[in-house]
Amino acid sequence: MEQHPQSNDPHERSSVDGLPPEQRPADRLHQQSAAVDASYTRRTRPMIARLSFYAALMYALLSQIPTDGLSLLGWVLMPWQYDATVLMTLFAPALAYTGARGFEKWKAGGSI
């Protein structure tokens, strides 16, 4: 029986199952899971950026409550010490997402 030398060419048919690499079940499963992960990421990153922006905005607004408090439906909201470090920590995910998206658009040749 004649043996053929193994080739490293990915487009050559596999001697094991006779299928090109893109049609093997394991490769299809990997491609499907990568597509699911990509769609999850496309939904999650903007959501995290939005929530980050809302939290930072609420922190900035609530830190401006008068020192004697603010009466709201029987509740008294008391102010806290404003800290720029806390504000920037809350804004960081929103700013990072916006910066990354702007850079990707600029790199692709589009307008920001």
C-alpha cells in the first residue's frame, strides 16, 4: 500500500474524513459558537456603555443636592462628597466604548 506524504496545505482534502477543513463538524461548531459570541458582544458592549453613562450622570446630578437635603415624596435625599475619581471610574466604560468605536470608524475611512 502506497502512502502519500502529508501536506500542510489547509485547502487539501484531509486523509482522515475526506472533507475540506471548513466542512468538518468541529470546525462548523467552532464557527457557530464564534458567531453567537460575536452577537452577544455586539449587544452587551453598548449596553454596558449606556449603563455606565447613566450611573455617572446620576452620580454627578445627585452630588449637587443642597447640604440640607432634598425632600422627595417623604424621603430626604442627603448629598455626598463629590469625587472626580469616582465620576471618571463610572464614566470609563462609556468613554472607552465611544473611543474604540470612533477609532474603528476612522481607521476604516469613515467619518466619526
